[in-house]
Amino acid sequence: MIEVDLALRDELLATLGDIVSTAPADLESARADRSGRVSESAPLAIVTPRSIDDVQATMRFAHEHGIPVVPRGAGTGLAGASIGGAGEIVLVTLAMNRILEINVDDELAVVEPGVINDDLNVALEPRGLWFAPDPASKAISTVGGNIATNAGGLLCAKYGVTRESVLGMKIVLADGRLMTLGHRTVKGVTGYDLTALLIGSEGTLGVIVEAIVKLRALPTGPKATIGAYFDSVEQAARASAAVTASRLRPAAMELISQSALQGIGEYLGLDLGPRGSYLLVQLDGAAAAIEADSAVAIIRSLGGHAEMTMDDAEGERLFAIRRSFHPAMSARGTVLIEDVAVPRSQLPAMFSAITVIEQKYGMVIPTVAHAGDGNLHPNFVFPGSEVPTEVWDAADELFETCLRLGGTLTGEHGVGILKRRWLRDELGQDQVDLQRELKRVFDPGNILNPGKIFYSSL
Amino acid sequence: MIEVDLALRDELLATLGDIVSTAPADLESARADRSGRVSESAPLAIVTPRSIDDVQATMRFAHEHGIPVVPRGAGTGLAGASIGGAGEIVLVTLAMNRILEINVDDELAVVEPGVINDDLNVALEPRGLWFAPDPASKAISTVGGNIATNAGGLLCAKYGVTRESVLGMKIVLADGRLMTLGHRTVKGVTGYDLTALLIGSEGTLGVIVEAIVKLRALPTGPKATIGAYFDSVEQAARASAAVTASRLRPAAMELISQSALQGIGEYLGLDLGPRGSYLLVQLDGAAAAIEADSAVAIIRSLGGHAEMTMDDAEGERLFAIRRSFHPAMSARGTVLIEDVAVPRSQLPAMFSAITVIEQKYGMVIPTVAHAGDGNLHPNFVFPGSEVPTEVWDAADELFETCLRLGGTLTGEHGVGILKRRWLRDELGQDQVDLQRELKRVFDPGNILNPGKIFYSSL
């Protein structure tokens, strides 16, 4: 049983007022994100700032008292980066949810960090503009969270990851000072690119309190959507690699393994499994129909049974199958979602390796992949809340294979708590040490999300 | 007269052998870049490594003896970042010029830093691929230099700056250790994005010794090129802003002020000046012709006299006018090239401000702009090698205006030596201090390009 410092909590309440909550339900909710990981005990308090001033006051208090602060958006993270534990303040950005500016001429928006991704796009649509980052969680995740994790999603091969959509930001430093990074211009090289350094820093370097995001013209015209069944997942992976190699640039290209498809089918009450693995391809832009014909030809030449539709509703229906994957897996048990990425050409090899690992450990590893950018999500599903040893062993082998194929252990979810054990394998000790020193420059007292990305102990 | 440490030079020669040159002509050549800035005296030695090992040996020597090292590619920089002075080793990457790998399926290349930008594209063209960064110096500048300065160019509005084309790199640290950053995958969020931090760091954090660059499919089909005269530069700026606001995305959009055009005309022996300011627009891709019609309509509606051609040779001839700008200015005297960037919608206001500054100081400031991304190059041309006081005063006003319009003092040239005096105006003291601390993590002895970006003294 961990003692809560009640005097400290009272002082926090007295200093920050009604933005502090110590309601047990609030404290409980911040112990988890969507990774399946739950902290060992509830945090000290939840602070829900309404303004930059509130964030600064919170950080000043934390700085003075040496209290760890966990920045958190909607809590949709998949690596445990935003979960709060004993003695920590969880700083939730959800009340800072104003769109401060939409500048149509300069194709940018200025937003508070708690703005929901989809809400921003709803505001932009009448202006013919669009914020491209498209994580599967976009209906509920925040722009600040997208930035803190450098979120990816389904549309990255064509439209880039979050990093490509952020021009600048305001951050509150560990000691409460406010700093403005980046610019409103599309070019700018004054000093080091701290905007890029903050993107994907998972709340360990500063609290993002405002962002200047780059907008794109909303693609117009009908989209072409292709759904194709393959006998084997390796075949489907080869077809997706061939589509990319042919210089087509689909807006989205998603690959669903047979076991993943079966799981989705059971969840949705559809009979999807027996037909094999599934490849979904969506093309947009002026030449969508013509490009889709080429993609279908490639897919068929590699053994795929393909159908194509130019109907947006029908296309959306096909993609809804893909978007049901995470809920389908969660309905079956506790899920450990992996997030490896390999060079696109290595997708077939990575899928073959997953098959070998499945056989070796006698387990099923349902997998979906953002095939256009070589990012795979192998899922381990198990009962109870403890990750079984053989799952860790299988995951270990999976990471080793991924690194051997020239890949990276996390394409878009981040390191958080779940991937820390493999950080050194990818970066090497020298780089881990260097990265920790950079964190120390921003946060000498180690109060910003300590224990995330890096283990707390040195 | 600065004393050269001859014993140290001998030890360097003995340690590194024939990659060291102390020939007076070599030493002299490293005192300048293309900025007009010349260091006060020649450097200690030029080292031209042939391998990563050579770079490591050089940095180990420098580290042991506390000798400053200035990394340098082709010396085409426009901010003085790669010029060497008394007691410094200039490390020239030009002999590390191998293309190590071209991977067509993964759309990436692995290159040594001294590869010339255009040479890479010559090697890529038969494969239908392309390295997009397109600085005006691309025929002679190196990929390593592009990365160290986050080079821009003419095609950034559509194809991004260098940052968008680099996946990873190997760097040699100040103490000679080798470190691998980034990855071969298009996604990857394992730890902080040190690749992005190194891009644009102007040789102050590490020596880039290898890079994994992202390639794009070479645009196919004919390009549409539009040339349009306007009575005033503000009118031309309004037209370019309107083209962008209409959601057209030209590959290039260049604006040439009347005095710049006049200078180019005199240089080329053509009568270009009397017709006003000039806007060049190039559109590529499947819909180039249709989009060009829309652009022409917008340009005419805003007072432009536009011609359009689908002939590539004719289009290239029009762009050759733009590319003659820098040589035309250099032929007239010493040139101080500025590099401000403003939000695109502020281009007309920035041009108006330049006109006001011209009148106030009784000088002509020939200006070209990458209008698609709001990046302007106002040029100050003067006799002799000393920048006259009134030029500094005019430049000061120009920067103040640019910052007031939401801009940045350097869009693509970098800070180097020339922009240091304005660094704090844009970043603020807190951020300058933080950036210096980050440098200290990489380079505690301050031997990597000291005095560049930041003043040497604290």
C-alpha cells in the first residue's frame, strides 16, 4: 500500500484550485491507456488546465516540490506513455480544446493540444482543408497526443506522419517557463529544429500547450477502393510491395492476416475468415480510377482476387472492416499490440517470420499492416492482465527479426513503458546515453514523465 | 599576423597522412563560401577523408588536442557556416562521394556526404526515381551539405525541404565515436528524432558521414510553365498568393522583382527590365495542363500578362532566367543575400516593406522569392568587401518587418556567421540558451564548428 501525501495534495488544491481533481474515479481512469498496461497505483492528482497559465502554474508547483508530471491527452496511447502512478500528477489537456485560428491562405491552423483530431477536420472541411494525420483513434484522440507520439495511421505512405504536419508549437518547460518553437512559415532554419525534437518525445521534454499545424487541400473527386483476397499473407505482402514499387501511391494500403480477418469476422458476425488474407487499397486524386486499374492488374497478377469500387460508401464499408480490428481483438482478451516497421520490400519476409514464430510458440498472432509504409501490428491476445512469458519470448524474436530486416521496433506507437526493454537493442547504449543527456537539458529534475521511454534508474 | 602552430600541423600530418593538405591554395580556398564572407586568416589544415575511419581519426585527433573542426562540403553555403579560420581544421567531404546503394523497391538511397546533388539524380533517373531537394546550387552542392543546412530550393512548396527527404544518417561525434541515427523505414519513433535535430545543424553537432535519403517517383509527362509580367511586384506577389490559395500546388513558383530582372537582363544581354516584375509558375503531374489553365486565369484576373508553354525546353529556358540571378548579382559587386521567409499570405506586405526600405535608404534591393513557400532573397549589392553600415541598417529593418509579419530570418540558408546577430531576436534568450546546452551535450569541448550559429563567447 503506497501512502498518498495528503498534505502535498492539499497544497496542490490550494494552489491550483478547481482544475485539480482527486476524485477516485478520475484517479483510476488515469492508471491506464489503450495499451493494456495499468500502473500499480493511482496518481496523486489529476490536473485539467484550461489555459497556458494553468499549465505553467502546474509545472511551477511540480518543479518546486519535485513532483513527476505525466502529460496526457485522451489516453488512447498504445505504449503506456500517458499512464500515471503513485505520487504523480497527471496533466490532462482535454479542457484546452479550442481551435484558435484557421488560416485558409497560409494553410495552417493554430490549436490547443486537447482538440480532437476529427473535430479539427470537421471545422476544416467546409474550407476544403484537412489535417492529414490519421491514427486509427482519430475520432477520440487529441492533436497534442498525435504530436507527442508522432502519430501515424492509415494515410502515411502518401500524406506523411504527424511530423510532416507540424510547423511550430508552444511548450511549457519543466520549470514552468513558456517557450515558442518553430514558425508559421513552411520553411525556416533558424537554429536547431526543436519542433522536430519535441514531436514524438512522449511528454518527456515539455508540455505541448499550442501547435501550429500544416493543412492540406482536401482531396476531391471519387476515391477508388480495392479489396483483394489472397491465399497466403506472404502473397498479399508481395502484392502490396509490388504496388508501391510500381510508383503508385495509394492514400491507404492495409493488409489483414487471415487470423486477424477471422477475428474481425467473429466480432462483426460476418463470415470473413475462410477466404484468406485481405488487402485493402484506396487511391484518391484526379487519376484515382486509372491508377486503381493498374493496382488491380498488379494484384491479380500476383494471385489476388480483387474487386474495385468507386463508390465512397462502399469503400468506407470495406475500411470499416479494418478499423474493427482493435475492438475485435480487445473483445477476445488482453491485447499486446506490437508496432514494428520494416522497409516495404521486407514485408513478405516479416510476415513469413511471424508465421514461423506462431508455429514455434504454438500461438496465433493476428496481424494488420499499413502495407504502404511497412508498418505491422502483430497482436498477442491472452487471458488475464499479466503478459505470459511465452508472449514476451515471441515478441523478443519478432523484434530481433525486425531489426535484422532493417526495421524499427516502433513505427508509430512510441516507446512509452512497453518498448523500453528493447530501446538499447535498436539505438545502442551510446545513443541511449546521449538521448538521456538531452532530456536532462530540458528537464534536469527528471519530473517530466519520468520512466517513460527510458527506465527511471540510470 | 596569426602564428600557425607548426608542431601541431606536423603531428596532424604524421597521424593522418596524405588526407591532410597544408598547400596555401587549399587553405585559402577554405576561407570563403558563397556568402561573400571571408575568414580573417587561413585555417591550420584541410583534411579530406576518404572513409568514415578517416573522419573518426580526424575527430579523435581534434578532440585530443582541442582543435576546432569545420565540416565542409562543396563550400556553396550562403551564411558562412563552412568557412575555416586560424587554428581550425577544415574537414572537406568531397572525396567521400560514393553512392553506396540505390534501393528501388524501398525508394531510398544510401550515400556518402560528398555526393553531388545532381550526380545522385543522374544515377537515379534511369530508375524513374529522384532526390527532391533542389537548391539553386544543386549542380555543385553536396547531399551532406544539403542535409547540414536543411537546404530548400525551388521545389519545396510541393516536394518539401531536405528534412522531408532524409530517413537516417551516420554521424561522427566530436570525440570520434560513430553513431547511427534514424532508420530505413518511412515510419519510426524509437526515442527522440535525432535525425531531425542533425538536419540543419550546420556542422555543430556531428559530422554527417553517411545518409539514408528518401526518393520519390520522378514526375512523368509534360510540365506546364507559365511566365507572367506584372506592373508591380506587390501585384505579382498577390497573384502568387492567390494561386496557392486556390489549392493549386505548383512544383515551382518564382517571383523576380523588376530590379532583379533588370540585373539578370544586363548580365545575359537581354532586354528584360522594362516589362515589370516576373512570376514563373511550373506545374507537373497528370493534371499539369488543366491546372496551368486555372493558374493563368488567376494570374490574368490579377493584372498579369501571362504566357504558357507545355514545351519542356522552353520551360527550362524561362527558369534559366531565374537561375541566372545569383551570378548576375555577383557580377555587379559584393552581394549580401538575405533569406527571410514569411507566411505566404504576407508576401505582398513583405514586398511593400522592401520598397519602403529601398526608398528610405536610397538603395535598390533586387529580390527573388520562392513564392510558393513565402521565402524571399533580397540582395544587397555593394562595392568592396566590407558591408556598409546602411546595408546593415536596411537589413535590420527587413528582419524586423519579417518577424513582425510572422516570419523567420532564414528560410533555407541557415544562420552560419551572417545571421548570428539576429538569432536572439527570433528565438529569444531562453531558447538560445537551451540550444547551446544541447550543443554542449554533443560537443562538450566546443570543437565542432565553434562560432557558427552561436557566437563563440557565452
